[in-house]
Amino acid sequence: MIELEENTSLEELQRLPFWEKGEILVSSDPAGEGNMNLVLRVKTNRRSVILKQSKPYVRKYPQIAAPINRIEIEKTYYSLIETDKVLKGFSPKVLAYLPESHLLILEDLGLGSDFTFLYGGKNTLDPQILKGLADYLNALHGLQIESFPDNSVMKKLNHEHIFNFPFAVENGFDLDSIQQGLQEISMDYKREKELKEALTKLGDRYLSNGNTLLQGDFYPGSWLNVAGGLKIIDPEFGFLGDKEFDLGVLFAHFSLAHQHENLRKEFLKEYKHPFSAELLDQYQGVEILRRLIGIAQLPVSLSLSQKKSLLEKARNLVLRN
């Protein structure tokens, strides 16, 4: 077991059983925020690669335990989509996997940025990026999957923070520390019996098995804009389930990022698979709710009244009012 940290020395990294003969490490730096995992960009005298190691906790929230084998899910996901001519152009190649160290070594896609800048509300998603997102989900949801590793522990972790924690009256998370007045507003949704019953039913469905491979966290933080175009990363939440979940998460973040309602319509013109509009709305609604009153906060530029309006829209989506 090789345990890495952001300050791991080049000498220690050089000992990894991966480098070619004569390959000398030049630098090592954090690559992105690494919300779930440790992620390093390592440059050598020949190339640049990404090292990604999972820990038994969420890196951004060390108090939250997480399955350490999630990196195996990511490796399997990338290896599987590498066989598809469309999908392989959107994601990095797997260069090596060291299972005993829960370490994945990936192709470096190059310097770029994710799309979290959209939450500032001053940018509209480029039509070509929208088409790229549609192309990706069209190909992903069209894959004929015979099997995929059981990712039930990660699903249960996600389930807790989507369907349960945000709606617990006493969860220890003071929303006023995020925005004054948000805690009081949240109580309407934490105490509504009809909403919580609908969320329980939807959450049970989320935990059940499906037959469509999902990216599992299809939001702007998982999209990269690099010289090679749009890339999709971080599939450690991937699982076999409802295609409407990926779609619902996507559309929820359109709303959270001030994108025009027409963007959803434009996307669905490109999307080729049949889906349940009711289920899509429900998944969209719960994703908005959990992002506004749960622990997985985003850098949204929304006033308290805007959040209140969006929370009510989300509630209505879940209840189909």
C-alpha cells in the first residue's frame, strides 16, 4: 500500500511501479479541487499524467466515510467506455491501476477548467458544449451492458446526502452559515410529510438496480473544457440505474446556474432515448433541493428569495404539482 498526499515528494513518487526506464519526475501539483479523491498532476521528462487515489473518506469532508474501492468503479467505467468510438473521445485513457494502493493513473487531458463558473449566472452554456453533453449521454445510455461492478456502497452514500440528510430537521448543519435566513426557509421542506414520503419512494427507486449505465454525477464539476474540447470525468458514482437520474441532475444544474428554460428543451431535441418525464422531473427536483439545503453546497450566486423560489419549484417537480 502506497499512501499519497499533496506533499508527497518526487523521490517517493518515483518509487511507484509505473514509470518507464529513464523517466525522471520533474514536478507534482494538485490537479483540480479533488472533492472526493486525492488528484495529482505529475510531470516527467517525457510526459504528464494524473494520479488519482481514493481514501476511506470524502477528501473535501473528511468526517464523511466513503468506500475506498470507488477507484475500482472509476477504472472499470473508463475501461468500458474506451470500447465505444464516441465515448472514448470524452474521457482520459487508463494508463495503469494499482489496486493494492487504490491508485489510478490516467492520461493527462491538459490544463483547462471545469464548468462551475456557470453558477455565477453571467454565462450561458455554449450550444456546442450542450450538443457534446447530449452526444455523451446518448452514447452512454445506449451502451449494451451485460454487467457492471456493484457500486451499492457509493449509492448508499449518495442516497444519504440526496434523499435523507438535507431533510432531517436536526442534522447539525447550520444553513445560516451558508446564507442568513436559509435555515428557516429549509424547515418548510424538512417538515412536509407529503414531500418526504415522495422522496422516500424516489430514494428506494434510486437504490434499486437498473440496466442503463449512468455517469452518476453529471454536473458542471464533472465537465472539463480543455484544448481537446469537452471532457467528462469523475465517474466514481457510476452505476446501473434510471437514465432519468443523469438527465435530472443535468437539468437541476441548469436551474442552479441560471440557465434559460429553453436549454432543457434544446437538450431533449438531441437526446435519442425514451424516458419518463415524471421520473426526470422528480430527480431534477430532489437534486435542486439537496444542493440548496444539503451539505454538498455549490458556489451559486442566488439571493435568499431566488433560493426560496427555486426550492418551491423543486418541491413541485418532486410532487408533480
